[in-house]
Amino acid sequence: MKSRYSIALILILLGTLFLLNNIFGLNLSVFKILLAIGFLSLGIIIISGRKVSGFGDGTLDEAELVMFGTAKSYARAGSKQETFTTIFGERTILLERIDTAEKQLFVNTYFGECTLLIPKSMPVTINGKAIFGEVSLPDGKEVNFGDQSFNNLADGNSKGVIIQVIAVFGEVKCRII
């Protein structure tokens, strides 16, 4: 739910800036606007106390956000919800440490690349949404604009890991290992 509001806020802000640029004839560079939004977002995230990995060296971490870096992350056992956000970076998320009890993961990728590695025996439901991006599902289906779902739940089994994937100008690959 948070990621939907984040995307909406970014799109509203960008739309407002484009309107101001066109109406008032301001000479604003799109790159400068995106860079300013990135710095503002990073400052707000740091002030809020969220774990951030960026400008990284590819080490293992539990960061909620990877910005301009590379990381390999493990989903934690025991927690009911987890969010992994990647902005202008690259991340691999491994689900081998979590149990198959009901759990919800949010994987958000903006202008970056994320690979989600799911154990073969894990029951999952993946809801992929893409806006000018790409979400590759384990069954080979891809979504570039819109949404697509995948699940490998056994008949009558509604429990499992629910994964909400959003890619905005980015790529998310969901693979069963």
C-alpha cells in the first residue's frame, strides 16, 4: 500500500513540475528535477531513520532501501511484512530464510534492477505491476505496462508468501531456484 502512494506522489510531483515548466516557460532540466527529488527523498529517508544502503560495495545487508548501490538481501523469518526498495541500483533478494507462513513482501524498483530468488518448494503469489518497466514472472510471462499475477499454491491452500512487485522505469526478475 505504501509503494502505491509513493509512486502516486512522485508522479503528481513530476506532473506538477512539467505543468509549471510549460505554463510559466521555466527552463527546468528533467535531469535536475529528478536529481533534486532523489536528494530530497534520501534526506527524508535518513531523517526518518530507515536503513539505507547506497553507493555500495555489494555486501549482504538488511537495508530497506538501496540507492545507487548493489546489495544482496535476505528476507527475514518471523516478520509479517517486509519492504525492499531499489532506486538507481541493483539488488538480489533471497527468500530461502523465511518460513512459508503467511507473509507479505513489497518489492519496489525505480530506475533499477532487482532479482527475486524464490525456493522451489515455497508457495507464493506474485502480483506484478509495471509502469514503463518490466516484471518477469517465474512462468515466463512478462508485464511491461499494467499488471500480471502468478501463483504456485496447491489446490485449496491459501497460505503462502504474497509478493507485491512494482517496477517503474526498472526491471524485476522473479525466479524459482
